[in-house]
Amino acid sequence: MSAPTMTTDKVAEPRRSRHRGDVPRPRGGSFAKALRRNLTAHGFLIGAVLCFSFFSWYPMVREFLLAFQKTEGGRTTWAGWSNLTTVFNDPAFWQAWRNTALFTVLALVLGFAVPFLVAVVLNEFRHAQGYLRMLVYLPVMLPPVASVLLFKYLYDPGYGLFNEILGFFGLPAQQWLQDPDTSMLSVVIAATWMNMGGATLIYLAALQGIPGELYEAAELDGAGVLRKIWHVTVPQTRLILSLMLLMQIIATMQVFVEPFLLTGGAGPEGSTTTVVYLIYQYAFNFNNYGAAAALGLVLLVLLAGFSAVYVKLSRAEDE
């Protein structure tokens, strides 16, 4: 008898080893895993949203409601347009807007142009740039009260440094903060020195992004310093200049700290009474929170209009 032979009809299949990746994953687990992985990021995001809601959005909604309400004897009732009527009929309302407009114009002449010129000068230095930047930004790091005390000493009519300089050149001394004609200019000078550091660094960063070939081409064409600034520097920084102009207008129309600390808010003959200081008076001196909210709403609408015009012009230029 012959030994049984193995037939070739059935070939043994090799065993496949199962890996963890071959195991089917349950549906819906990827979202939970991603949520657990990003739990920290979601926590920070929720915290930021809550902070903005509580400290920014809720006060804006509350101000809008207060502008049309009146509180008397602990009872709050709807007042309609009476708060706005009270504000518009107040003579201090128009004086505050005139002073705010004057401050804005003077701040644009000094606070907008001076930081840009300082940035142009700093951009030409090749050594000690870090030290110079720190020196320019130093006033921003000082507390506002310390800066105001410094300028009160400089403006002192008896022994102030500014009057000493005028006396050195044979000019008469000035009553800087006590004269209605010079009080607003004095506030603008102090505010420019206190806040110019941040704008200067922003302009300096924009200037360092301009290609040097453009200046070399301008020199070959015989352009001087002023022509290079006008035809090269300004066009290349047009976007940042327009953005800083909008931010400057919004910031100057909300000025409060400088006139409040330098001149007590109102100033001589009300020459430094600004819109925000008038809001402060309505709320904390007259206890008329409805009128204060109404005036704040007017300021909000005006600033929103400036922002809308800027966005529209920016889109038109991009197109």
C-alpha cells in the first residue's frame, strides 16, 4: 500500500496577524477625543468670551438701556427721548464738543505727526536701536499720575522749566494751565509725550519693512530727504498711517485722564471740558445716569460712524 499523499487542491492560507489599527474604531469617538485634546484651548476661549461679555458687551447693552430710562426714588421708569433732550439743551454739551474737537485737531497735528517723524529719524540709526526704542517707549510705561505731576512741575508759572526756557530767550512767562488760551495746548503737549511711544514703535516696524531699493532708486533720480519721505515712505506706509489716524481720532475723542489730572477736568472757564468729562459730571456729580448714558450713546454713534467711513474707504481702495 502506498502512503497517502497530500493533495494540492487545498492550499493552507497563511494566518494574518491582527494589528490594533485593523480593529474598527467606534463612530463618534473622534469628536470626544478631539474635544478632550482641545479642552484647555476651549477653556481659555470660554474664559475670554465670559470676560468680554461681562466687562464689554454687558456695559454697552446696559448703557443703551440707561439712555432711555430715568431713576427717581429708587424706581426706574422709561423716559423715552427726554435724556437726549436734556443733553442737547445743556450749554456745556456744545462747549464740550468744541473742546473735544479742538483737542482732536491739535492731537492730530502733534500726536500723529511727531511719532511718525521720530520713527523716521530712529530708522536712520544703525547703532543703539534697542536703547533708543526703550527711551522713546519709556513715557508709556510710566504711571499717568507720575507723568502728570512731572508736567505740572514743568508748567508751573513760578519755577517751571518751560517758563525758564522762555525767560532764557527773553520771552514773557506764560500761565500754561491757568490761561484759557493755552490750557488745551498744554494738555495736548502732555498727552502727546505720554502716549507717543506706542505709535512710534508701530511706525518704526512699518518703516523697516520698506525695501531699500526704493530709496536707492529715489537717490539716483536726485530726490532729497523730504522727497524720499513724501514719494517713498508715505506711500509705502499708507495703510498703517490710515489705520493709526482712525485709532488716533477714536482715542482723542475719548480723552479724560490728561485734562482731569492736569486742570481738574473743566479747566479755566471750562476750556478743557471734554465730552467724556461731561459724562463723568452727569454720572458722579449730578447723579443723572440717564443723561450720562445718553451722551455716551451719542459719542458711540459718532465713533461708529468714523469707523464705518474708514472701512468703506479702505474697501474702495482695495477694489
